[in-house]
Amino acid sequence: MKIDNFFAELKRRNVYKVAVAYAVVAWLTIQAASILLPTFEAPAWVMKVIVLLLVLGFPAALIFSWAFEITPEGIVRETEVGPNESIAHHTGRKIVALTIVVALIAAALFVFQMLRARSTSSSAATVSNKSIAVMPFDNLSGDPQNAYFSEGVQDEILTRLAKIAELKVISRTSTQRFKSAPNDLRQIAQQLGVANILEGSVQKANDQVRVNVQLINALTDGHLWADTYDRKLTDIFAVETEIAKTIADTLQAKLTGSEKIAITSRPTENPEAHELYLKGRYFWNRRTGTNLQKAADYFQQAIGKDSNYALAFSGLADCHVLLPAYAELGSNPRDELPKALEAARKAVELDDALCEAHTSLARALASDLQLPAAMSEFKRAIELNPNYATAHQWFGECLQSQGHLEEALAELKRAQELDPLSLIINSVLGFALDTVGKSDEAIAQLHKTIEIDPNFGNAHGQLGNVLEHRGRLKEAIVEYEKCFNSVGSDPIDLADLAAAYFLDGRTAEAHQLWDKLKSLSERQYVPAYSMAVVQVAAGNKNEALRLLEKSYEDRAPFDSADLGWILVDHRLDSLRSDPRFKKLITRIFSGERR
């Protein structure tokens, strides 16, 4: 066949048109895959397989178009179609039409991807390169019981990095929601608001430990640095310091003299005390009443091994100050608060430069109504470590309890920035938005929190409170019921639901819950504040005032959902003009309770 005839035959048999159509379809397929595969968290090799199949399919499509023809009767061999028949011409027109349609779809997808990429690069530009999230470290020890140790190494590297003011460091509460080496690093980085991610693993055997780490720019997927450390267990603090220093250098973060000292500190020289402390923090981070009790026991054991271990005293103080908030345990603040204050003061005495110690003391002082001293300690803690989300959260709650609502909101927003997936921070932020009149934002914020974890009862309770404040009582009751059902017999949630039932006229159900609450209060500590809220809803103002005074005398914690809400709780509005209520407010803010 002559060359001219060959090219003419290629044209007649629609080979050119099939080649163009195939290229356009392949372009569309690759674009669609690049959008859909990340959505379903498909591994990177899936895209490679798709591209390879498309490449291999190209010559096959050309051979097919040369050898076969599509007719109304089906696919037939080209030799069975006469050269003058118009079938090939009609087929060619269909191929052209199909190509145009597919090309338009592909062009639309291309524009969509360009706009998305521009949006992504714009948001990426707002993320500082000096920002980092430390992913959970894999436990390669072969023993699940060593999970506390790998988690502890991750936590301490994060803590050392957080002491560097030039770095933005995401709290572990948010990073723990991801696996150690996730595939979708860019998406996680965007969700956490950081540019860099540290991945790692820990292998512990007897007195030997191996730590593997790699630092990745999540926006470019570029590996910035990686290393492996094989050391004695007694050298673990030196390893954590070296890793933190290298990361700071790699991200070009300048360290002040005090920061250099802070990240090289050795909190204890006793390895047994350190392991007990790590176990304490492991249970502390699983924030339930039972786990807090376990954590307190481990912190106490760590102190037994090293009586100068400031971090262990700080951890112990945090346990004692929070235990009364878990009302199902019946922990009495009269017993817990003095222990919290004693442990926190000891922590500060042992290490005045320890942010955690000042935060623990501030929280204990606030719970004990020593508010000016608490404010001073919170400010000192944040000065020492501006990346400590818990300090910002508790400072925000302390400001809110004193009526400094805009300042409180700013601190809680900063806490959320540092710990964007923390359920409790997101939840209290929602309530804070309502206190400044941003109820629509508050409701949206609390819905976002529930999306993170639909079973988090506190968010449902806070949402119920905001909805009730906006006059949407029926919707509020639904949220209170979800909260109560998720937690069980927590007296605070039981009281919230009982009060809402009284307001809704469901008095029989309300009285049933009230009787249950009273019976519970005869067997264990039940916050009198919560019982007062029920009595306000039932219209018994005198009893409500008596219970609020009892809350004060009980040394109830001055925090959210207890006496610390007394200035901002809309459910108490009917009492505010009463002289007895005004007198109680004066007593609370005079700081006379000791």
C-alpha cells in the first residue's frame, strides 16, 4: 500500500478521530481520578495503575479502529464493509460529537481543578512555614503495654517544640485523631493549619530504645529531614532534645536563651519515675473519671520515686482539680481542691519555669475563688509557653466566669487554633460565642463539634443550653436527651434535662428526674449548682437560692457548668434582681472563701 493511500485509509477508517477521542477521554479519566481517589483515601499506586492502563489502551484502540467498524448491526470487521459505504462517515461524525462533549466536560473539570488549586495555594500561603503537627508515634515494641511509652516520647517532643515561641505547634489532642503515617498529609495539614508534619516510631526493649523520625513538608510532600536514634533508656531526654533542636533549625526558628535551656531540660534523673509519669499522662489523656483516678495513682507513684519531680506534681494537681467535674464519681471538691493546691504549689516551687506547673496552680486557684492570683498564674504560664492550648482554654474559662467575655472568646479561639480538633475546647468555644451574642455562630460551632464526635455528650449539652437561650426549647430538649443518654447517670446532665422538662410543662417526667437527683445526692456529691438550676425552672426561687449558697459553701469548682457560670448562665436570669443573689455574687468575687 502506498504511503498516500495508507494515510487516506487511516482517515477513512476514523483512526485519527479515535486517537483524538481516546486522548480526550484519557484526560477526563485522569482528572476525575485525581479528584475522587483522595476523597476515598486510595493509595498512590492506584493512580499509577490507571495511567498505565490508559497508556497500554491507546495502541489497542488504534488497532481496533483500523480492523473493525461499528455498524447498526454491531461491530464487524473492516473487510466486511465496502469502501464506498457511508457507515464509516456516520461513525466518524458520532466520534467527533462524542469527542466534543467529553472535551467540554474535561475542560470544565480542568477549570475546577485550577480554581481549587488556586484556593489551596491561597490558604497555604496563610499557613506559616514555622508550624508543625507531631503525629502519633508507632509502637514497634511488639508489646501493646508499651503504647504509653511511644505516646510519651511523641508528647515530650511536642512539649519541647511548643516552648519555642516562633513555632506554631498543634496540641496532641488534635493529632491523636490520626494514624502515625497517614496517606493524606496535605489534607491533614490543612485541617490542622500547619505546613509541616513529624512522623515517628518508637521501639523499646529492656533498657534500649530506638526512635525513628521524619519531618515532611505536607504541602509539597517533600522530606525535609529524617534520622534514627539508638540509645539507652536513660538517654531518652537527650534524644527528644536533639530532635526538637534539629526541627527548629530545619524550620529556621530562632531560639532565645531561655528557650534553649527549656528544651534541654531533664525533668527527672530517675527512669522509673519517668515511666510512671508517662503512664500517668497516658491515662490523663483518656479523660474519664476512672482514668483520672488511675493517672493520679501513677503520678503519686512517680513522686514516690523522685520527690523533686515537678511535672508529676503538676499532673497530680490537674487530676485533683478535675475529679469533681466527673460528678458520677462523687468526688467532693472540699477534699480534692486542697490536694490540687498543695500539689500545684509544690510543682511551681520545684520548677518556676515550668508552664504546666503555673497552669495547674492557676486552675486550682481559680477553682478556689482566688481569682487575682489565678489570673497572674495563667499569664505567667502563657508567657512561658504560648503554644500550651490548655493554658489558653482554662484562662479563657476563668475570664468568662468573671464576665470578661470578649477577652475570654479571644483566648478560647487561640486554644482552638492550637488544638483544632479538641472536643472540649470546641465545645466551650461554642458556649462562649453565645455569651457575646453570636448565637448563630455558637450553634454552627457546636454542630461542627458534634460532627467530629457525635457521641461527645458535652457538645450536645452546650448546644441544648444555647438553643434554650434562643427560645428553641423543643430542639434544646432533644440535645439534652442525647447528652444524658451518651453519659448515663451524670448528675449535671440529669439536672439539665429535668430543668428543660419543667420549662416545657412535662412536670411528671421532670419530677421523676428530680427525685432521682435528690436520691443520688444522698449517696454522693452532687453539684448543688445543678440542683439550683432545676429549682429555678420549677419556679422555686427560694430553694434555688439556698442551693446556690450551698454550692458556694461546698467549695464547688469555679469552672464551666458549675459556680463559674453564675454570671453568664441565662437560666439564672430570674434571680439576678434578688438581694440574696446579689449578696452571693459579692461574696464570690470578694475572694473571701479560703
